[in-house]
Amino acid sequence: MAENTHTEVPSKTHFPPFEKEFFASQLFWLAIVFFVLYLLMAKLAVPRLEGILAARRKQVAGDLAEAEHKRRQSDAALAAYEKQLADARNRAQIVANETRDRLNAQSEKARHALESKLNAKLAEAEKTIVATKTAAMANVHAIAADAASAIVQRLIGTAPSGAAVETAITDALKR
């Protein structure tokens, strides 16, 4: 028969870190590892992190300074633009006023010239009207004498004398 070469495992197993006999060595190695990790962190990691943080702070400060500088430049450019825009508006207003005044003067001059031409034509037309009226009035007397003579002849059958017709027309025009 075969013998069992396995030793029996105790029914109760312990977790070695919790056994008292290993506490001293565990504390010793814990202190050594802690000290080594502390040195690594203090000499390597922390200075690198501080360098990185310092570089970032410097970069952020530089970016903020550059942004402030750019903002000042843009404010100055905006102020210059607004000044140029105001100057251009003023020049445009001056040009518009000068053009308006010049055109008003030209239109006023043209209006006066047209009025002068129209007044001359009106005076000439009035002279023509007066001449035509005078000529018509001269003919009216003769026409009135002929008409009166024809009417009287038709009414009474005989023609009146020229002196009687002239006296009647003169009396009628006086009234």
C-alpha cells in the first residue's frame, strides 16, 4: 500500500502578516520602503511636479500678460478706428453741406435766370396783349358803329346817320 506523503494541513490557516512573529520584520521593511519612497518622491517626483507647475504658472502668466497686451492693442485699434470713423463722418457731413450749398446756389441762380426769362416773356406778352387790346378796342368802335347801324336799319327799316350812331356809341361808352 501506498503511504500518504502529504502532511496534513492544519484545519486552521493563518494569514502571515497578521502573525506576531512577522510584525517586527514587517515594520522594519515598511520603514525602509517608506523611507525609499519618500526619498524618491522628495528628490525626483516632487521637484519635477514643482517644475511642471512652475512652468505652467509661468506659461499662464505669460499668456495672461500677452492677452492683456493684445486687449490693449485691440482697444487702441478700436479707439483709432472710431476716431477715423468720426473724422470720416465729419468730412462726409462737411462735403455734403458744401455740395448742398453749392447745388442750392446753382439752383437759385438757375431759378433767378429762369424767372428773368419768364418775366421778360411775360412783359413781352403783356405788351402784345395791350397792343392787341388797343387794336381790338379801336376796331370795337368801328364794329359797334356798324353793328348799331345794321340793328337800327333792321328794326326801323332805314339806316341812321353816321353822326347819330357815333353820338350814341360815345354816350354808351361813357357810362
